[in-house]
Amino acid sequence: MKKQMIISFVLALLMSAVAVAQYGAQPPDNSKSGTTVKTVSITGKISSDGTTFVSDKDSKSWTISNPDAVKGHEGHHVTLQAQVDADKNEVHVVGLRMAKDSMQK
């Protein structure tokens, strides 16, 4: 009787280990429904500390999630290629270039 109980216990333990292994092997679901992250080109000014960006179009202020990407451009008027997350009011800078001067004759 003890032998049957031990075998049953070991079998149940092995089955649960297999189930856990299969669950962990599934690829992650990256389809996050309801997110609004998209890559866009926006022109505006980077703050003097390099942590925020103000858009020329609507004067909306965005938090820069990766301030190292704009290092050296603090206070400059730039065009960003960025992934915009409207839910978090945040931009992740993918690319940057100095904006053309609109005051040229």
C-alpha cells in the first residue's frame, strides 16, 4: 500500500513538473491590447535638462524615456523619430536630427 502511494505521489509530481515546463515554454504575448505606442516624426524643443520634449505642433510636453539618446542636444530645436506612448505621455527616441531653421530667408 505504501509503495502504491509513493508511486502515485511521484507520478503526480512528475505530471505537474511537465505541466509547468510546458507553460513556461510558451512565447510571451506581445500583442498588448489597448496600447498606443507608434513610431512618428515630431519637431520641437528638448528641455535644458534633456528629460522632456515640447512639440511645436500642439505645445504638448512629453517625458523622454531614454534621455541618453538626446545627450548633447539639450535646449535644441530638433526633429525626433520616436515611439510615442500616449497613455504614459512618453517618447522613446529612436533617431534625432537638428530641425531646419524656419527663420531662413
